[in-house]
Amino acid sequence: MTDTGRSGRRVLTAPATQDGALLAVEDFRTHFDTPGGMVRAVDGVTFTLDRGKTLGVVGESGSGKTVLARSIMGLLTGHNVVRSGSATYNGQELVGAKNDQMRALWGTEMAMVFQDPMTSLNPVMKVGRQITEGLRYHLDIPKDEANEQALQLLTSVGIPDPKRRLGQYPHELSGGMRQRVTIAIALACGPKLLFADEPTTALDVTVQAQILNLLNDQQRERHMAMILVTHDLGVVAGRTDQIAVMYAGQIVETAPTRTLFANVRMPYTEALLKSIPKLEDPSHTRLQIIGGRPPDLINPPAGCRFAPRCPYAQAKCHSEQPPLVEAETPGHLYRCWFPVGTAAGKEALERNLAHHVPAAEAAVTGDTAAAARVETGGLVVADVGGEA
Amino acid sequence: MAGTGTAHLRDTDDVLLRIEDLVVEFKTSAGTVHAVSGISLDVREGETLGLVGESGCGKSTTGRAIMQLPPPTAGRVLFEGSDLAALNGQQLREVRTRLQFIFQDPISSLNPRRKLKDIVAEPLRIWKRGTDAEQSARVAEVLEAVGLDPEVAADKRPHQFSGGQCQRISIARSLVLEPKVIICDEPVSALDVSVQAQILNLLEEMKARYQLTLIFIAHDLAVVKNISDRVAVMYLGKICEVGSPDDLYATPAHPYTAALLRSIPVPDPTIPPVQSGLLIGDLPSPIDPPAGCRFRTRCPLAQERCALEEPEIRQVSADHFVACHFPLLGAETPEATPVEVGTAAP
């Protein structure tokens, strides 16, 4: 179907076939040209996302997960942003697309929910107007009708007393309410793809559960695809079809959610899972540690980017970058020479432990002194004992 | 939530710090904010007390009130036999050498213009502990203890360190005067999970090495369980439940604790996310908190009695105390029937 935008421009809304991916990203790169050098924030990411499915993108600070989402959506417009590779939405190439072309997609085709609801809402505009703005601009709906729709949207995202809320300013709402409003704004024009960038990180845990359930319900009702960006493996575990784990600008492991948790291959994913305190573990359970810190993205390590911190790393890992290879389970890809759960991986870890490699000791014993010795790359205090 | 009462306080000789009926209120133009309303807690020597709750529950305010930053509106903070609220400035400064604080944001809690060795040595200089050489030796010792090489690190400034390293520096600074108690206010919330594990393990190591007593304030229940010997759950300025972590997490007796635990997303895709039994609505205003039990406006088990009468903390098992009229004991509570939530006026 087509809708007519305000300027008489035809706004394309999903004519394409139902089969095939909604979003196909291939060898996608986003670099920032800075005085210090080229920061390779996203460096060769490939994935596809089907209609109505959810992809969880997991990683720590600086892994490139947020840049990936914003760059695909065309929100990084600085002169120093260098994008390459390909990202096609419904067959339309997004890399190199003009702002005008993107504007036709924003709101009606793709939308984003940001982390901090206070800064993503306009503090001096009433909530109602912020919701109707998109409806009136993109869909050219008359004011009364837009107000009516805004009311329905607020009701559907679970805001009590929505009529009164429409006339309020963001500061009059709680954090959870504000995030519900940003979700209502994102959903207003019926996007087919929703980017949710850490949508619950700024919220308390009880509110987080409400918001995640709301996103899931809305997604199911609208048959909308979602990319859920988060640092919390717990958030993605029960709510995604596929997970991509990012490290230093690359996807290091991706698999259907259940497969990933059941058959971890990439040492980084394993390390992330084991360093989280778990509710079911008894008090004072010793946590495993990933020593060191993520690499400098201007000069990433020559081999595997995780190698300097990896408990399994061998000489090969430091010199040769592992490609994304397929595991035996379908749809499961990982980037490792000595994968977890294989004989090669087990042997590598044992060899490292025998040689007292700090990263391996930190991971197995949780020893903080060993972890401190792993500090690598970047700026400071590396190589206390000179083991590296 | 309630929570007046002192049933959970212990009478043993090794209680190092004890707060009684602590009240902290802030006067604002909109009215008085009841941040902490009459809570009592104690910490034994060598114990880690975890204070957990959502934003606005008063956990950080409690930690700061112990340090008299600012002094509480009412109540007593007993440390080494004296009431800190009654001390004058000079006496208080002296006590604070044995009562240290670690803040949430490791980078903003370090002076960016000073070198690491000066940051860590400052407490020693202020208190004129030892000669210059002795001070340097002590600084080197604590830096090494937290896993930083003093040779390399001493002359650097905070911006040259990562967030995790800055938190190590904060820990080193808090250790340098050989304190007895360290209050850690969300020390890992600003850190990535891999770094969080390092800091949690480090705190455990430091606690053993220097015989520390810790008060660990955090919103993350799993983190608090991992590090604590005793956990107190707070809601809207009150304590709702106190107990040993394994017991409290396995069989939460307070409906709020139970709801909190249910809300946590589990990193296991075979367990479907919880859809029911979640809290709805928002935290009531601390300016006009609900009468009776403060949790009743969101509690699925609330009855008329909860609005009329504030529940007192009482014992439910060996080291497990709860402030609730209808605690969850083992299975579901028998007599309490859920009422329409949100109808009860504050």
C-alpha cells in the first residue's frame, strides 16, 4: 500500500514480497575519521533480519552496537562518518542514501527507541504534540484524528489516564512513563522495523520488565521486526529469535537464541556469561573475570580482536584474524580458532593454564591480580610482570 | 513496606556499626521529602551488609547518613560506642578515617588534575601519618593490593585509566588509612559486566586481606547476593526485609522482594520471561508516602489493615525478618486475597 506524505510525495510502505529478509546487512562498516586516526567502530558486520523477528545485539561499551543501529538507520550524519558495505531495507540500499530518502523511511518504516527517555523527548513540548508530530508529518493526518490516534497509542502502551497525559510535559512523568511515551512515538506511524537501543538501561528492574513485555506485545501485534541493542544477556535471552554478540566492532558470534546459550563457541560470549553474578548461585560465588579491556579501535590487534584477553588464545590468534565460520548447528556462526566446547579449545585452555597465562588464570580462578596483568592495548599500566 | 521495628537487630558483642530509627528528610519547596523513615540496621565485624532497592528507596541516603553527609534528621548512628550524630566536626573527621566511602562514578570521584600517587596519599598527608617515605611505601602497598603497578601508575592522572582501573584507585584510596568499615555506594553500576566481576572479586579479596566490614549499596540483586553476608531490601525509605542472602532470595517473605526477584531477566532462553505478578504503577511520591505500609498501593496482597497499620519487622526464620502483615511463607499466602491494585488512595 502507499500513503501520501505531506508534500504529495509518495511514501513507500512495504510493497515487496513477504519472503526474503526485511533488512540485509553485508560487510557493513562505519568508521569515524578523527584527529587520532580512523576509529573503526563498526567493522564488517553481516546479518539478515526477517519480518516480525527480533535480533538481540549484545556487547559491552565500545563494542559498536549502538553505532551499528544508528548507522543503519542513517542517524550518523557527521562529516567524519565513513560508511561502506551494504545495508538493504526491503531491497532499498541505505548506505549512501540521501537524507530525503531516509526521511521517507523514518517513522513509517523504521523507528528507534533510545536509551534515555528524558533526553530523547523534547522537554518544552507537550507529550501529545510529540506523538502527533510524526503522524501529521508522515501520514498527513488531520489534527483531530491525530489526537485521537495519540490517545489510542498512549492507551496501548499502558499509560493510565492517557487523556490527561497528552497535555503534560515530559518532566511531569516518571522514567518508566517517559519510556512508554517514546515507544508510543516510535510506534505511531506503524514502522516495520524498530530499533530499541538499550531501552531499559536507565530504568529500574521492575519497570524494565514492564517495558520489555510492552515491546514484545506491540511487536507481536504489529508483526514488526526489532533490533534490541543491550549489554544485558538476561534481557535478550527470553525475548529474541537471534542474538549477535559484538566485540570491537565485529560480530564475534551469532546464533538462534537457544542455540547460542546452549552451545557457546566463542570464548568472549562464554566469558561474558560467566562473569555475571547469577541469582541462583549461592552468596560469595567466585566470579570469572575477563582481564584487560577492549582494544583500541584505531589500531585493532592484527589477529583476533579478543586474543589479548582470551583465556584460550594461542600464537595463531595473535597473528591471524579468524573468519566467521559455521558451527554444526544451523545459523550459528562464530569467529574463533580454538572454539569453546571443542577438543582444540580445551587443549588450548589447558596449555595456557600450564603456562600461567594471566587471561586464562583470571578466567578460571577469578584472580584479580591475574586480571590486572592482562591490561593491554590502549593507554596504561600494561604488562606488570612482562608476561605478555 | 513498612518497616519500623528492631527485631532484626542483634545483640552480640561484635556489632561494629548500628543505626537506630534513622530518619532523613529534605525540605523542598514542594514539601518535605521523606527519604529515609525510621530504619534500624546493624553490621557485625567482618560482615558485608547489602542494601538493595530501586531508585528512590533511600539506600544511598542511608549510606550517606551513616557518614553524616548530611547528618540524619533523627536517629542514632553508633560506631565504636559513640553516636556519630552527636560528634563535633573534629571528632567526626577523626572517626571517618575508620569509616570510608566509595562512590558510584569512579571517574568523577577522582580529581582529574592530580597524579594518582597524590590522590591516594592525600588521606595520609592530611592525618600526618608517617614520614614521606613511609607514606610512599603505604601508597605503593595499597596500589599493588588493588592490582596496579605503582611504578607505572603513580605518576599518571585519572584520565589515563579505564573506568575499572579508576574504581581500583578509589578502592586503594579508601584503604590507605586502614579503615574498619567501607561503605560502597553502587561501586559497580557504572562498569561493564566484565569489569564488574573484577571489582566484586577485588572487594572480596580486600575484605579478607584487611579484615574489612562492608556496607554494599546497589540496585542489582544478583550483585548484592554475590557479595553480601546479610541483605536488607528497602522501599520508599523503609526496610521491608532483612536476611541471609541464600534464604532471602530462595524464599522471599515480602511481596515486594518477591516481585523484584521476578522482574529480573534471567540469562537463560529456556525460561520464558515472566508476564504476570509484575509490579505495576510507579513509586509513590516520597513527599506524601502512603499511610500504613508504604508498599500497599502496589502490593498484590494488600488488605484494609495494610492502610491502617504499619507492619513491624518480625522474625520468620532463623536469620530472616520481614515487615509485612501478610508475608509469603513458603508457598502462597493463604488468607490474603488480592484486591484491585491502585484503588487505595495514598
